[in-house]
Amino acid sequence: MNSRQRFLETMRYGSPDRAPLFDEGLREGVLAAWRRQGLARSRDLERMFRFDRREEIEPDLESRPKPKKQARSLEKLKKSLDPEDHARLPKDWPQRVRAWKNRDHILILWLHRGFFLSLGVGDWASFIEVMHLLNEEPRFVREAMAVHGRFAAGLAERILKDVQVDAALFVEPIAGNDGPLISPEMYEEFVLKSYEPALGVLKRRGVETIIFMTFANSRQLLPSIVKWGFNCLWACEVNPEAMDYRNIREEFGLDLRLIGGVDLDALRSDQEAVRRELEEKVPPLLAQGGYIPLADGRVREDTPFENYVFYRRLLEKMVGGKDLRAERSG
């Protein structure tokens, strides 16, 4: 079973040969730190561990040019978000489309940057500005998000005419450790309603897995996102008590597929902490299906290399299946 088949079968609660194994997207700074701890420069991590190859389509979702966040700029915002703009997609788009037709790897479309990033939040001052807008000019916020939603829908339509993707992903940095920064009711009114056109395109085009990628503690929003059509949660750098995947699966059952769930703090600690984290969380979720085990965020330089090796080896053992390294060498 290839990586694409394995992913689709897992997300369908079918009978994959094993759960997919995603990589964490290790940065050069992490690899440099690990080389000082014994990782040979010439050694390829892909030869050490099993990974299912995945590729991501990341169109340009920025406003071009960026209009000011004022009510009178809505028309400018519309013009700055043209889904037919050729610069939204890579220059080699036709070549990529041809290469994807017979692919055996996972292809994920990044389609939306979420509420705060769409409205231009990049620092504390811009965050405060948006919160004032929510209170003082809710109509503008609603209409601005609707513009972004129609843009995402048009972009999805354009892309999905050319290629069938295996999942679509909405990134939603919307919460702190104590909970969401806006209420579930406001989130439905201002955000999820604006996603409707894009979600409709995805459904019509046969995209089965719609991923909600979020951060910190967005637990209060999960009933809403399930109600509006998201069926997969990828929670990163979370509050582990609030976002424990075992409790989330108990609450939402098979309606919500899961990616991640392994607390990064365990990898920073020691091997016994890694073992305990994996043994307590991963096997029951794997047994239920619809789950891709993975560290819940970006691995950083303070993670000891020997802990990472232990984590990946134990994860491979838990998911089982045929060893792809032997497959490659054969």
C-alpha cells in the first residue's frame, strides 16, 4: 500500500496496512544541534526512519497589495484577493499538475489562514485593532471575512479543476492556553459562516478530509467546527490537559479524525517520559482508526537527538506494517 492509499484508507476508517507516519518538518537549526550530539552530517534521516511522503499545495493567500483595515477599503480588499491571479500559484503549475496525476504520495491543499491572519494580525497592536473592530464595526469584519471566504472558494475551484487533492487544510491560530480569543458564538458568526463557500466547493469536488489545524487550547470551538463540516483535527503546541486526544475522541467519536496528539514536552524530557506518553495515548487511538500519531508541533533545538530517535523508533513499532526502508533497499 503506498502513502496516498494508506492516508485515504486511514481517513475513511478502512483497513490500511498501518497508520501513516508523517515527518515533523525539521529545520536546519535542529539538525545542526543534533549533529553536535552525534548525528552524522551525511546521514539521511529518511534512511533512519519511516516516513510517508506528503506534499502540500500552498497558494499565495495574502492580499496583494495589502489594503488598510477600514470599512471603505472593502472594495480594495476584493481587488487584492483575485483567485484568478496567475501569481497565486507556482510558475511551474502545469508541470506540477502533470506530475501529480499518477502520484502515490499524499497531497494536501492549504486553503485558508484563519480569522486573525486574514484580518492582518501580526503583532499586539494589530490584534487590539481587530478586537476593537469586532466590537465597533462588526459588519465590516463580517464582510471582510466573507471576501476572504469567496476568495478561498474561487481558489479551490481553480485548483481542483486541475488536480484532485487528498485533504484541504484551514490554519486557525485562534486561541491561547486558556481558551479561544473569541467566543464559539462569534466564531460561528464571523468565521465559520465565511468558510461556507469554500467548504461547499471542497464537498462538490470530492475532497473527503477537511483539516482544522489549530494551536494552544481551542477545545471550546470543536463542537462548532464539526457542525460546520470539518472532520479532522490537527492540534499543535497545545494545552495538553484541554486538548488530550483521548478525551476528544471520547466526546466526538469517529466524526473527528486526528493528526498529532503526542506532547512535545515529553520529547524534551527523557526516554521514560517519551515511552509513557506514547504507550498511554497512541495504541488506543490507533485501534479506533482515523488517527495519524505525531508530535504536536515543531521539534526544536532543545529536543535531545537520542530522545527523538527513541520516539520515532517506538512510534514505528506501534504502527507496525511493512518496513519501507527494506522496500526501498530492495
